Amino acid sequence: MICKTCGKPVETGAKMCRNCGTLTEFGSESQRVDLKKHDPKNDFSARAAKFGDVMVKEKKANVLASVDPKIAGIVLLCALLVIFFAVVFYYEHKSNHYKMDGYDVTLPASMKSVKDHSFEIMDSESCKSYANNKMEFTCIQYGTEKLLPDLALRPSNDDIEGMSAYYSAKNKLVELDSDFLQMLDDTFSANLKDYDRTKMENGVLEFTYHDNSMTDNFVAVHVIVNESTIYQFSLLCSEDQKENCDKKFKEIFRSITVH
């Protein structure tokens, strides 16, 4: 073989000319093949092709895409149910404090204003009811002068008869809470279907009855009397929910402040 640069003979198989150092064509070609064979880029491409030509970055970006849609749907549904029950639990246990005309009371936030005069036994000055899907709270206010008209008297000091009537009414006012409770018992007994009194003492009346839809109801009534107003507070629930509502009934009655 002759060197193309200097023209000197080159030994067969030699990679370069010993005279000028020029690489032979065989050596250059061998070098190019060797470099191509060990190119890291070629090795990486080959490995990528073996795994479907999916690169690492692409795999990370598509992690969610590999999740079974049914499993994803179940996870989403469970998350929504957890959120729903958490909201319901919070809403059921949250309370609002109300400042009413003549009294304050704390009621569950889920209770909304409704119109109900079921337990109004005569013309009242005010009747307000609040209810949710478990219970109903009602406050009915009557003027004491409606039951004891002589309280409206303003007798002069020399009006002996008027003074006697006025102070007699004042004395009756002291016992009006128990007298009014008896009046409620008599009225409900005569007008409510299957009325059954279970308690009547210390200003508290408790009873059960059937309403028009034949539901068995439990009712607790607290009566408070001051100088000018009779307050008839009542809480109602279905009889089968009595035990579940008992604690909440007590909390509501304890929260009532008459002023």
C-alpha cells in the first residue's frame, strides 16, 4: 500500500504511514466504525426503543394517565362522600344564638323559620317556630292581662275595690305558671288525638300524641311567666327520635334567657 500523502510504502494492515504519520483509509474507517459503535447516544436510543421509545420525563408526566379510570372514579366518589358527611356533621352541630323579642335562645343552625300555630291555645302576641328534619322549636307569647284582666287596672289609693282586684290579680300571677300549665294540659287533652301526658311539674309539661299523618310525636313544653308575658316554649320530635333528641332538647331549654 502506498501513502497518498508522501508516496512511501505502507505495511499491510498499518493504521498510519511511518514516514509522515498520515492515517490510512482502513485505519480511518475502522476508527469511524468504532466511534459509531460506542456512541452513548446510539446506546440510549436503542434502550429507549426497547421500552417503546418512552423517555423518563414523559413517564413522570403521565403517571395519572396510567391509573385505572374505575379506580380513579371510586377514589373521587369516596372523597366527595367524605366532604359531604363532614359538611353535614358540621352543619348539624353548629348552633346560632338568637336574640328574640323578650328572650334569647340558642338553636341548631340547620333550623329554619316555619309557620306553625299547632300549640297556640288562644290569641297570642307572638308565635315563632323553627324546624329542621329532626325537631321543631316554638315560642308562643301571651299577655298576662289576657288571663288576669285586673292586672291592667291602675286604681287610685282611695279606690278600695280597684286596689283589692289589682292585688288579687298580682297574687294569682305568682301561681300563673302552674295554672297555665294545667290549662295547656286540659286543652291538649281535648284537642290532640291520643294525647298522653307523661309529665307535668315545675313549669314543665311533656306528652305524646298522633298528628294528622298518624305520626307519634313527643312534645316538651316549658312555661315561664314574668310581670307582663307568659312564655310557652315547646320542642317537638317524633317519638322514636326522643332518645336521640333528648340531649339537644335539654341544651336548648338551658340556653333560654327571658329578659
